[in-house]
Amino acid sequence: MFSWVKQEQGGSNKEGEMYQTVTEGLQTLYTKKLLPLEETYLFHDFHSPALEPADFQSKPMVLLVGQYSTGKTTFIRYLLEQDFPGMRIGPEPTTDGFIAVMHGENEGVVPGNALVVDPKKPFRKLNAFGNSFLNRFICSQMPNQVLQSISIIDTPGILSGEKQRISRGYDFAEVLRWFGERVDRIILLFDAHKLDISDEFSEAIKAFKGQDDKIRVVLNKADQVDTQQLMRVYGALMWSLGKVINTPEVVRVYLGSFWAKPLQNTENRRLFEAESQDLFRDIQSLPRNAALRKLNDLIKRARLAKVHAYIISYLKKEMPSLFGREKKKDELIQRLPEIYTILQREHHISPGDFPNVTKMQDMLQHYDFSKFPSLKVKLIEKVDKMLASKIAVLMAMIREEEAKQPPAMVSGGAFEGSQDGPFGQGYGEGISAGADAEDWIVSRDKHRYDEIFYTLMPINGKITGVNAKKEMMNSRLPNTVLGKIWKLADCDQDGMLDDEEFALAQHLIKIKLEGYELPTELPNHLVPPSHRKNPTADALYNHIED
């Protein structure tokens, strides 16, 4: 997981166990504390396969899910800025399987059956989904700078209709759930012209239940509609998502056109650029937050394993020793919602920690309750102790590792040059406007500001704060903002403004009214010439004024 992050001194818990890295600590805690509980109560049969070393050591992964022709494969191509082996793009359903796009020294494709026996890849447990799935699963390896930090999982285009869903030959929703538990980010892609959520897409989204913090939504091809239509499309998308994602929070939606071709409608260009930069920053932060994400997933898994142990042991306790076992089993399965309530009260467990009751009832039909293990308090206590104390040790280690050697952000591909240079977001706009100009940008409108300045009765070339306040209040900006503008404009901090300082204040007000943020310190290119320490700048300004 974090093999690129090392720690010199490591960390230890009260029992003296030493962890050299967070990866090692997570793996040790899982193997020694949580895995025995999972194995005892058949957790892997009911919920999720056991974790392996590759699950802890793998790079952050991004899962792309969407209906066909919404631009999933094109989105990957856009991020990498090059084709990857096995890539097919077209308006028809082209990607008919799962493609794990990962870094490799040599370009090539590894088939699914070979992939699930590779101990260095985190896909070994996918073997349980059988040949029908493995024949449609490949790993596309290539040397690419973006893939040095993250891996990307492309999925088949989701279709509508019962017939297509049956023909897959494997449980599509379960495969997505498996990936959803292990990836760092889930991106749902929608097309501006394809907002309907089919039955299969709805099941796919429901498979990510419990992973809501990982989900982001991208409304792709947003340049193909004008502003008025985009507002309607956005509203329709939020309405559709609200029926499927049952959370009180509004899911984050990124608007844009994620491919390297000219925009069809340029009226929202600035919005699309801001949205793409927000999405890039979110993806770039994944390596930095990977440690916390895997720690968080381990905690969620431990809580579910505890609840599962209580359920299984309760069913065992209620079973008769000799006669009427089948009848009692059916009764207990029917009473499972009531059993959930009993366990909530008895062990002070939140209702949200319990597994889906309908799914649990279906799975319990295939087991003999009399063979279930009884409650082993020591196993539960081990997990409780891990959650109470040992997780805190790893939390401290994460901060130490970040302080010593912060994980590198995702770079290369579309991320390269997206921040710096003249095409970076906000370059030459707002507070940055005039940074490359030879003249003082405020001087371009200074003649207008001077007319206002001389109506405010300056004394010895300066106006008082009272007179300046009257004029600045006309902007209707809050006092907190105007106070910040005053501090930035009063360069000599004498409580008064000369004509240049007043012009600067008006310029800053204009910037704020246009929707840009104010700086904490005044940039050099906005300092009035008469207040600069560089006489060359003063001479240049005076020459321009003349």
C-alpha cells in the first residue's frame, strides 16, 4: 500500500510489537487480531474474502462505472494522454470486460486467469467469480507517469434490459461490490444526453452501499449543451441520483468534457476548467490519503466482523440440541430483524453496523445453525482492544510518515502542467491579472478612481479612513471583506489612503465583485509604484504616466 513511504524508527504498541511502516502495522493487526475472528465465524463466506498482503501494499485505485458510451475509456485515455493495451473506443458498447490499467516496465496485457495467481497483484480473490468473469478480466500494463501513483479500473458499459444482464455469465453487482471495498475512489460517469439510470446501473450503485465517501459523479460531454440546457440536465441528474443514492448529503458532481478535443459550446469554458481542476486535485490527493483510507476500511471491516460474530453465535445459542432443528432454523431466519434489535440493545451496536437483513436471510438458508460456533469472548476482546488502542498508534505513524516524506501527488499525463503556466486555472485572472505586465495594472483605470478620490476631500494628498469607508461601502461588500481590502491597500499603514492606495482599494473591490478571492498578502505586481522599494519600477511607472 505505502511501499514508497518508509519510516526510520517505526512505532510500537503497549505489547511491544514494532511496526516499521503503516503498511506493516495494518497487515499485522489484521492477521493477528481480526483474521481469527473472521475465520471462526465464517465471515468470508457471508461478506468479503480474506485480505492478502497485496491488498495492503497496492497503489491507490480508481474505479470507473457508467453506462455504455459515457466516455469511461476516453476518460482514462484523457488522464494518461496515451493509448493503453486492450483499449477500444466507440459509440457502441465496446468495453465488454474489466480492464485494470496499471504501471509496468513493459507494455502488454495479462489475462485474468494469470492475474489471479499473481501474489503481487491485489486480485487473487477474484478467482471466486469463475471463468466467465476471468475471461473478461485483463490487466493492461504500460510505462506511464500517472500509473506510477495510481491504478485505474475500467468496467463494462452498463446496459438496460433484463436480457443483457443475464448474458454476462457472472454476478456483475457482486464484482463491483468487491472492487468498491478495495478501491480509493469510485467515479460514476454520466453523459449529458444519457441520464437515465437503468435497473442494472441502479443495482451497481446499490452495490457500493457503505462506500458513499468514495463516490464522485462526473457529468461528461457537458459542452454538447448550452447553459440553459445544462441547468436542466444537472437538475435531472441530481433527481435521478436522489432516488438511488439514499444519503442526506448531496453527492459531488463534476461537470466537463473530459477528452482532448475542442469544446462544442465555449460559453461555460471557465466553469469546465474549474470543475476539471477540482476533480484533478481530488484524484491527486489519493496517494496522500491512501493510508487513512485503508485504515478506515479496516475499522469498518472489524465492526462488521464483530456484528457478524454476534449474529452467528446468537443463532447457535437458540438452536435446540436434538429435535426440531429445521423448524427452529426457519423461525430464526424469519425473526432475523427482531434478532438484530435484540443484539443492538444487548451489545450497544449502531443499526448501521448490521448487514442487509434480506441478503443475510437468503444466505443463512444454506447453513446448518447447529454447526455454528458459540461466542468466543476473547476473540471479540482482541478486536475491541485493537480498535481502542492499536489503531491510535497507526494514526500517529501516518502523521509521522507524512511529515518525514510526504507521498508524491499524482503527476504526468493530463495532470502535468495543469497548475502552472499561462493555461493553469486562474492564470492572468483576478488577483493574478497584470503579473506579467510591465505597467501597474491599476493605472489602467486610475483616472476613474482619481475622479472619485478628489471628491472625498483629500488633505495633503490623502483621505481619512472615514471618507474612504463611505465610498467603499457603496460596493455592498461585508465589513469583514472591506476590512481585509483596507489592510491590503494601506501599504504604509498610516490609517489613510493616498491616490494610489485608494486606486488599489478600488481595484481589489472590483476583483472581489467579479467573484475572485483576495490574497492574504499583497502580490508584488499590485504594490503601488510610490510604495515600492525598487526605484526602476517607479521610473517606469512615471514614464508611462507622462
